[in-house]
Amino acid sequence: MNVGDRVRLLMGTEEGIITRVLDSELVEVAIDNDFTIPVLLRELVPVAAEEGQAFRRPAPEITRPTTGSKKNKPTGGQPKALRLGSGVAMPPAAAPARAQPAGPSAGMPAARPASATPPPPAAKGLFLALVHQAPELLALHLLNNTEAEVVFTYGEERQGKYRALTADKLKAKAASAALAHLHLKDFEQWPAVVFQLLSFKLNADTAYDLLTKRQSFKASTFYTSRRPAPVIGKEAYLFQLDERPAPALNPEKLAQAEASLEAAFEAAANPAPKLDTKQASVLQQALAGDKPLAVPAAIAPAPPKPAAALVAPPHEFDLHLEALRPEGAEGLSNTAMLRLQLDAFEDALSRALATNMHEIIFIHGAGNGVLRKEIHRQLSRNKDIKFFEEAQKEKFGYGATLVRLK
């Protein structure tokens, strides 16, 4: 069973339409088109279209609600009639073609007179159509009123979250099966629908871009969108999805797009060399004509400066402020002084590792122990350290740390 199928409850006589698949065993059914209930699949049986002929009763028709009119009654095996204001019953197919004698019933639009101008032909394109399955229930279809086939995806967006629901191919001049069912009473909670559409025609000389369309529904425009729909020949709330058709891509444009993409990748992989201030000034003067300078054929970037040779730190590296800053520590806060000592420690340790020293002693002093604690914390996390320990207590007391390097 699929969305849109008419079903009957096994344990009762109620009939309805499947409006949503909740999970592998549970679906939502609109009973008598007034309210929906969840029903297990094993408790449903599909209603065949041939039942109306076999039991001499009409198949369900899609009608609009009327007020002040009596319920339609079947006449023999014919479909239900539409009762006009004069009380004369006419078949639904013939009702729009005849004039209405006394005026429409409340809620029913007037029938079109025979002399009225026929509606203009439906525009070509792709349409979203909401068709009445019942007075309060609408089925959502995709209509393809073009000469090309369309591959499409359909999804819904609620509160900024997208959910993909269907992907299929639609032939030319065709309508999709019902993609969703929406209740008018829940209009304010309807999701925005999102279509991705790709047109295709066998042996055509052009290709087309993918078209993405997001359609939300507002009461101010929704109820004025009802008009005859192409392909299906019924009235529907109609929204065109390709007001701006996807541009055609001929082979030349495809080749240009490919070349542009390759150039973009190459530019990203090989960025142009940056000019220094002097070179930029020379080039700007030459281009502006301020001076008759010749533009050089190629402006080469300045050669990189050679890296300074690494110098191994002394075996005993003193971290006292007077050793690091002979001019004194006036004007420095405690945090700035600690940062200065730690920077010197990190620099000395990196140079010791780079020059393959076996060990180094950091003289940090006893003091309040803050510098010693931070140095030990960093050493314990360094994978290039074999071990560290207090160094020569008889010489340095607890104010130095021996570091053995790998």
C-alpha cells in the first residue's frame, strides 16, 4: 500500500485514504476525509476502483464543499450529481457547461455560461499542484507540462531541517503520483516543499542545469492560486516551479565551464608571488605613466633569507631574570616576568633538541616554585625527554633541573 491508496478497515466499515507512512507497519489514514488516525497495515484492505461497478455504487468523487444544499444521492449506476440552486441535478461533467438558472448555492461558485470565453491554454513548464481529494484534504502532485522528461527529488523543510522523501523520473506531459497529503485545517503547520529538477530529452543537442525550488505557502497567495491545472485537467492550487527555466548548456559552454574550473584549481595550487613594497611601487609608476620606466619582463620574488644557523645553548642555562635581562626587570609585572623566563626555557630546550645535545641543566632557582612547577609540567608532556630530575643538590640545592634528552 502506498500514499494515496483508498483503504477500508478490516474491523469496521470505515473507509479512508492513506496520507502518510509512519513506519514499516503503521500508516496514517484520513477517515471520511475529516480526521486522521494511525492504523496498522494488517488491519487495512485496499478498495479497488471496480467495486463501484460491481456493487452499483459510484467511485468517490473530488468535490468542493457546499452549504445549504442536500447530500447528493446516486441515481442507478451513474456518478453523484451536483445540486444547483434551482434544485435541478446535473452530472458533474455537464454542470460547468450549462448556465445556472437561479444562482449558486452558498459556497459554490457560479457555473460558467455556455458563451463564456474558454480558459487560456495551460503554460508549458513544471508545476506543483495541490488537488482536492476531499473538501479538507489535498494531494500534492508534480506536473510536467513540457516535452522533456524530468528527474526530480522531493523533500520537506520544517524549522530549518530538511528531510528527503521521494526521488523519481517523470515522463513528458505526465503527472506524478501523490507525493504528500495536506489538511487545510493544518495550513499554518504546512512544511515548505523543496524540489530538485533536472530536465532531459533523448537525442537533444543541449543539456540543462539542475533547478532547485523551495515553495512555502502563505494564505494571501494560496487561495488565489486555484485554476485549471494542465495535464490532469482538474482545478488545483497551482504553483509554477520553473518561472526561470534552467539555462541550456551547449557543448561550448560545457567546455568553457570545464576550462574555467581547471584554471581555478591551478590558480589555487600555484598562487602568484607577492611583490614587496619597492617592486609594487616600480610597477605602479610604470603603469600610471608617472615616469618613463620600462616594465620588467618578469618581476622575480625576493630570494628567501637563509635560515640562521642553530646555536646550541650552554650546558647550564640560567633562567634568572638578571641573566636574561641585564637591564633589570623594572616595569614588568609578575606575569610578564614568568612569560619571559618560560620563553627562554622553551627556546633553549628546542635548540638543545635540534643540535642533538644529550642533557641540559636549567637553573630556575627555588623561590616560590611557580617557574619550577611550570617547567616540570612542560617536560612531563614532551615525548623527546628521557627523564628529568633535581640537578646537583650540593651545588644548586633545589633550584636546578637536569634534563636528559633522547
